[in-house]
Amino acid sequence: MEDQFKREIQEAVQAADHALACLRQADAYLQSAKNWGLFDMLGGGALTTFFKHLKIDDARYEMERAKRALQSFRKELADVDQRLQLELEIGEFLTFADYFFDGIIADWMVQSKIQQAKGQVENAIIQVRQIRENLVRYL
């Protein structure tokens, strides 16, 4: 029975590692989008807006991957009777307004959404890492 429990813990740790990889990549894309957003707020123009939204799209894709990885992690945690309460919302990034009403208010609103998403991803990273560390103690 103990071998089965260890195997379940190892599976949960692997699921955590996958979720963390996705979350870290999303965080990197959001950081890049945030940097482009700052440049955009300082008058970067249409090309800067394009690159910012390219990174936002990359982050959105990676956050979707992270959501699926977190669902898998939740399932593995259930096997070892652990719980994970995370909310990871992508939201809308006001793309239309940012392109067609390119100005400081639209840029600030997009920047705020990027920062909110980045905060959620950072929180998820902390929680998954803490749970992973607790799981590893049983190995």
C-alpha cells in the first residue's frame, strides 16, 4: 500500500512540475507584454501595440495550457487527498479599444488587465510550489 501512495505522490509532483512550467511561461509572456505596455504608454505607437498584443496572445495560450495542467494537478491531488483552490482567469484584454482608440486611457486599462493576470499567475505559482514542496516530503 505504501508503494501505491508513493506512486500517487510522484504523479502529483509530476503534475505540479508541468503546471509550474506552464505558469512560469505565462508569467514570462505577461512580463514581456507588461514591458511592451509601458513602452506603449510612453507613446510607442501601432507597432508597439502590435507586439504587446502578440505577447498577450502568447500569455493567453499559455494560461489556457496552465488551466489544463492545474486541472490535471487537482485530479492527482485528489488521489493523495489534497486540495487545490486556484482561480486563473484570462479575461478580455481590450484589444479592440487599444488598437482603435490608441491612447493613454486604453493603454492604461490594458496594462491594468495585464497586471491582474500576472498577479493571478504569480499567486498560482506560489500555491502550486508550496503544495509540491509538501508532497515531496512524503517521498
